[in-house]
Amino acid sequence: MPSRGEEDGTAAGGRRLDLVLRDAGSLALPYWRSAERWRARALLAVIIVLNLGIVGTSIVFIYWQKIFYNALEAKDWDAFIASLLWWSYTPRDGVTIGFAPALALFVLFTGYELYLRQALQIRWRRWMTEQYVGQWLSDRVYLQMALTDSGTDNPDQRIAEDIRLFVDNTLTLGLGLLRSSTSLFAFVWLLWRLSPPIVLAGVVVPGYLVWIALLYSAFGTWMVHLAGRRLTPLNYLQQRAEADFRFSLMRVLENVEGIAFHGGEAEQKRELGSRFATLVTNWRAIMTVTKRLTFLTSGYAQVVLVFPLAAVAPAYFAGRASLGGVFQTSNAFVQVQNALSWIVESYPALTGWFATVERLAGFHHSARRAREANGGATVTLGERDDLDIVNVQLSCPNGQSLIRDVELRVSPGERLLIKGASGTGKSTLLRAIADIWPFGSGAIRRPAGRHLFLPHRPYMPLGTLKRAVCYPMNEAEYSDLDVRSALADAGLGHLAPELATTDAWERRLSAGEQQRLVLARAFLLRPQWLFLDEATSSLDPAAEAHLYSLLCERLRDTTVVSIAHRHDLARFHTRVLAIEEGVLRNVST
């Protein structure tokens, strides 16, 4: 679907953090309360335990480093080997797990954490995709949004791409925050124990390295926010630009013949170039902001590797700390700083996540508005055998009147032809009968039974030829023999051997062949009520007359309502009406 402009009521990237988090909660919570909640919660619980195990092994590595470097300093070969391969013991430090078993645990925890997180991601994504596709297609929300919502651009991308990004980033960022918080509490306690008190201006400051880590991280977070805060709106716009460019490419693929007939390659190239130029311009803005952000984050990350060593080095040179103690304290400082710097490290991912939340929330709100909209004539089903249209007024989306004061009754078995100049509202009247036109008023009472609407532009679903003929019914309900017979009636008997062939039928078949194929649907499905919206306009008059005569012969009991321009089709109908100056008039009986 093409881009439609800015999100209604939402300035990209300009919403308050609390509103974004509220929307994120409304997007995420339904899954954790759904029928899949127990399996999802169990998976999440195991993943959390594995994350805690990863933090635990990180603590083990901190204690191991002290033993390892002390063994190096003392040139103790036995202690060195023991610290690498199994475990070591000292009266002061007790038992310390060696590098090899700690590494085995770390690899095991990390591998299964990733595997189970991916399993939860795909389950959550599948559930959300089903929900969003259901919202989009139910109650013809997709049509209402296309006609009335100028703010919800590219719903295909929101379902296919944004849901994936939301699920992946929500789990990745959420579990990263959990791991950082756990690491913070664990390593702050350790760093506090390892930091000797210092005296500043006559005041004793215990755990001074903890305070330095806090100040360092707070300063880094503030600087990164200043440098990268523009990434949220830029990421939002980048997702839109990517979707618009992809949509333009899809349009070329869908209309190759029309473009070729018009010789429109140069114009299409200009359009694609313009769309891609917008994408590139926004990307360059992202590059500029990311460059500044990278300068800060890379420098920030490198300084912290040396800074704690420099802070602890005086104690080592003064003989108050061993080499192992220096590295243990330094790495504890790094772990505390990393935990405190979660926002710094995750800032680009967070900005992308904010943009994704806004786009999904915008889609959700637009779908809800479309479902709650109460426009158009009221359509009821199954109350009587006739089709009754009572005091129906129809208008364009801009409010301009199309048809007024329509009073019409169509009896079973009748064949009605509606004529009129282009733009007078003939097709719109059929859309109102189908309950897919939200602009108007009045009442339409449709009879029970199977109704089949065949629009001017045939729809060819993806899949086999048999599926295209049987659509919208399940192809398994019809035998190949019946489908071949319907194709033969429609003049497409030469395609019968290809029932199981999957192809791009909308491109392979000509416009006339496509209209013949949808008429084959009518022959196959045998509806009680058949509505034809210029469904034979691409055929020559002789072929059109032949197919209408077959409809009268094969579907004797079917009520037919036709929209057409050609006057000679009147002979296949029992009544003819015309729309003139916004009024439905009787032409002949």
C-alpha cells in the first residue's frame, strides 16, 4: 500500500517516553495473557534463569582472574595449571573454579539462552502476526483504512517487518536490561568490598571506585543521549522510506505490461530514483548522527579498559595489592560500568525500538478506528428473499453526492442491468450492496444464499490455477472434472491440463482471459445471486454475448445484477435501469 503521509496524531519520534512505553505495554501484554501464556511464561522463566547463570559465571571469572594472575606473579606452575583446567584452593580465597569448567558452563548457558530466546521470538511473532492479520482482514478493516485513513502507510511492512523488530528487540533489550541490573547488584557489592576507603578533603569515602563508576556512567549516558536523540525520528522515517521504495518496485512488477505499452521506463526510473533519493537523504542523516554517537561510545568503551587499572595501580606499586587483586578489581569496575552503561550500549537499538512501537501502535489505533466507524448504508442479511434497497444515498469520500434516493427491489430469478456514464456511481452501488462502501446512508436488505461479486478488475490469488478458479472457496471442495468443465464453458479449456500449475496468473493471462477465468468461477460455484461489475468489458462483443447466453443457460435459477456499458447486453436481462444525474431511473422492463 502506498505511503500516505504522517501518522495521524503522532509526530514521528516526538512522543513522550511514558506514552511510548504505554503503547509498548498494550502491544506486548495481550500475548502474555493469551492461550499461549503458560508455555510462553515457562520459556521466559528458563531464559531468565539462564541469564542469571551467565551473570553467575561472570562472577566466577572475576574470582578466577585473581587466582590466575597471582599464580603468574608468583611463577607457581601448579597453581597456574590448576586455575586453568579444574579448580584451585588457597586458605585466603577458598575454592575457586578453574577457567575450563567455568567456560563450559558459560558456553552452555549462552547457547541455550540464545536458542530458547529465538524459540520464544518466533512463537510470539507468529501469535502477533496472526492477530494483526486478523485485525486487518476482519470486518474489511483493510478496505476502510485504504479509503479513509491517510496516515497509516504501508500496513504490509508493519505486519511483516515491524512485528519482527518489535518482538526481537523487546526480548533482546528486556533481557539485556535484566542481565545488566543483576550484574550491577552483584558487581557493585564485589567492587565495594574491593575498593579501599580514601580520604578526600578530610572526608573518608568508602567504596570510592563504585562512586567513580556511577559518575562515569551517568556522564556517558547524558553525552550519548545528547548526541543520538535524533535517531528515533530518523529511524521512523527510514522505515517509511524503505517501505515506499519497496512498494514502488512491487508496482513495477505488478504492471510490467502497462509500463511497457506506454514506454514508461524513463518515468518509472525517475519515480524509483526519487523514492530512493529520499531513502538516501534520510540515511545520510542517520549516518551523521551515528558517526557522532560512535565517536562517543567507542571512546567511552576504550577508556574504561584503562581507567580502573590506572585507579588501582597506586595500591599495587605501593605493595598493598597483588597483581591478581589489581585485575580482579579492574574487571569488577568494568562489569559495574557496563551494567550502568546499558543505555549507552543499547541506544541505537532503543531508538529503533521506539520507532517500531510507534508504527505498530499507529496501525493498531487505525484498525480500531476503522472497525468502530459506522459509515455507509446499513446492510442486513437473510431477512427476506428479495434484495431491497431503501432510501440509499451514496457519496464520494470527499462528501460529493453520487446517487440519491435509491429505492429498488430485485426479486429472485430476475436479471437486472444497470447502465450509466462513467463516474455516475454504478460500481459504487454494487460496493454498497456488498457492504464495502462506507460513505452514505439508507438500508440494504440482502437475501440469504451464496452471493458472488465479480469486479471489473479480476483478482488472481497466489497459487495454482485450480485455486484461482475456486476462489474464494476451498479448492479441495471441488473436483478437477468440475473445474475443467467450468474452464471449458468460459472458453479456457486449453488451460485444463494446468490445474495444478502454480504461476503468476495475473501476468500470464490477458485481461480478457482473466475475465473469462472469473466467469468460470460463476459456472463452478453456481451462486444464488451473481453481481457483475463490467466483468466482461475486456471481451469482444461476440464473446461477451456468448458468455452471457451461457450464464442464462447454465445458471437458470441465479439472480443476476449486471453493471455494463454495452446496450446489446439488455437482451440478456429482464429489466434495465440507468443512473442519470444521480438518480436511478427505469429504462425498460
